[in-house]
Amino acid sequence: FNTPMICSSENLKRFICPSFLQDRTLITVGGKSGGHVTVHCYPKVIFGIIHAAKPGRGLVEVTESADDSAGVFTQRAANADIRIGNLRSALAEKLSLLPQSVRHPDLTIYATGSLARGEATENSDLDAFFMLSHSEKEKPIGRIRDVKILNAVLEAADENGFPDFSNDGEYLKFLHVDDILKHIGRREDDYINAFTARMLMMLESSWLYNEDNFKLFKEKIINFYFEDFHDHSKDFMPIFLLNDILRFWRTLCLNYESGRQWRPEEDELKRAKGHLDNLKLKFSRLNICFSFICHLMNQGVGLNAGNAIYTSSMTPWQRLDDIAAKNPDLQPQISSMKHLYAWFLETTGHPKDDTLRWISVEENRVQAFSKAASYIENMGDLTKNISQTNGYLRFLIV
């Protein structure tokens, strides 16, 4: 095209360009000479180097590249934003139509999984949690009331193209925030599913209904981990929180092992599902836990609840990108991780039956777990580097 694109931000790193870009063209963008820019031209991503610069502008010569990892993340985030926005509107409408006696002003509903991580496709399912104020003893919701609320949620999800909830809606239960805090570390923590609800709210969540209460409950949960802060404000390290996240990660690993009923050779479908669960454990499950741990540690010591709330407000890859932006020496490693994760997103983004058929082929499986091993190794090195630099390594080990 003949007209250059002009963007005034000096810190601009990426922007959307028309799909009719040729292999080589000149674009005027904000930046400094010698800097890099990523140009998103679906379905490709083109990389360019700023060869000359004026105040607030830089001349970019764009050359085509086969690397489209940035485009994968952009497309997934855009898809997730649309789907979650539509679902919020539908839920607000459905729940507002319920009789006043059924509505619950303290209710918040939040999504987890790929939708909350900004990694959703049209094939993604909906993982949702329901949280209320106080304790169940203080403010019981009542079975008829919760059935009517759940029915409104199911209708909204169905109308927006989400598949049925897994395990016949086994985990669609109402939890009270005070009960969640009361049971931390106790056997009830697992029994009432409070552990998972609490961890996923911090690690990967996005509100679906009642944003104000969602933020309020999340802050209340995170503040609980910082009760000793005022006694050690200058050098406080959130070890309680880190230990709980590490416990969650190890629980995910143990749950995977305990569920390996797919071993029998005669049940190929179970074996394929098990392999897919394993792959997800080594990419997305690993990512939600250790992106949070690394981002929190990267903020140093003397941390308060606000630091953890800040970390929790980001998606896993926003955390890793933020670490890369603040640590130039870690940028190549995180970039390598991003390429591997983009492969994971592309590979698992097809309809589930297609993905299961793909991973049931041994050659594909070998490739998948080779990439997973590289991703784990990179995440391990990143965690070790950040924890050593900021004085956390001993607390991750002992």
C-alpha cells in the first residue's frame, strides 16, 4: 500500500496491519532505530527491524517470517474476549429475569481454564465457579434457589455455544468465601473443592457475573496469606502463598497419576485422553502455577498483598511477558518458551476428537512430549534463575 501507517507511541512494539501487506514494505511506527516490531497480518506474523528513526517515529522495513507464534496468542486472546463478553451479557440478562427472592446480591461467578487464560478457541468448554459472601452457616443459599440460578447459567452457556459441563455438572456448587479461608490446609479444603476454587481464582480467572464482588473476594483471599505482613513489612516474603501454590501444583501431578486408568492396552480412547491430560499438565497447568510464582518472586522482597493482587490480575502469559520486559537477559529464554507454548495451543486447539486421534499416534506423541520436556526444562531454569536472584530458592526447596 502507498500510505504509511503512523503510530505516535515511542514504546510501540506491535500493531495490526491490513491483510494485503506485501512481503516487503515500509511502515512508519513509533520506536528507536535498531528496535524490533511485530506486525500481525493474519494468518501470518511478519517481523521487522526499525532501520531509521525520528522523534516519535521510526522507519520499518518489514520482512516476512515463518514465525507466527505472536499471531496465535493474539487470535486466542481476541476470541476469548469475544466469548467471555457475550457470556457476561447473557448471564446478566438471565439472572436479572429471576424473581427478586431468588437473586443473590453477593453472588459472583468466574471462569477458569482457557477462557480465563485468554487462550480459548471455538472448541473450548466453560469451567465456572460460584462464590458467595460469609459462610454457608451464616447465609445458606437454599437448594431451590441455587437450582434456579444454575439453570439460568446453563441456559446462557448453551446459547453461547459452550458444550455441557464436564462430569454432569459435578463441580457446579456454591462456595462461601469465609468457608474457603477457614478450611485452608484442613481436610475439608479438598473435600468441598475449596482448594481448587481458591487456587484457580488467583492463578487463572476472569469474572462472568458481579465484577465488584469477584475483585472483593479475590482480595480477601489474597490478604489472608499476608496476615503477618505488618510484623515484617521491610523484608516480607509471601512463603505461605508460595507454599500453597506449590502444593496445588503437586496435587495436580498426583491427581494425574491417580487417574491413570487409561493404561490398559485395549482401551485406546482412555489412553489418548490420558496422554492429552499429561500434555496439558506439562504446558497449561505448569504455566498457571509457575508464571505466578516467578512473577511474584521477580518483584523482590518486602512484598504486600497488592503485589500478589497485581500478579493475579494478569493472565499467565502476561506475567511471563512482564518478566521478560523487566529482565532483558531472560527475554531469549521466555521467547523460546512462547514458541513452544504457541505450538501447544495450535496442536490442542482442534475439536477434541481430532486432538485425541492425533495424540494416539505414537510418532505425534513422541514429538509432543519432546516439546513438553523442553518447556518444563525452560520453566525450571527460569524459576531457578528468578528465585536465586531474589533470595527465594531455599524456600522453594525446603
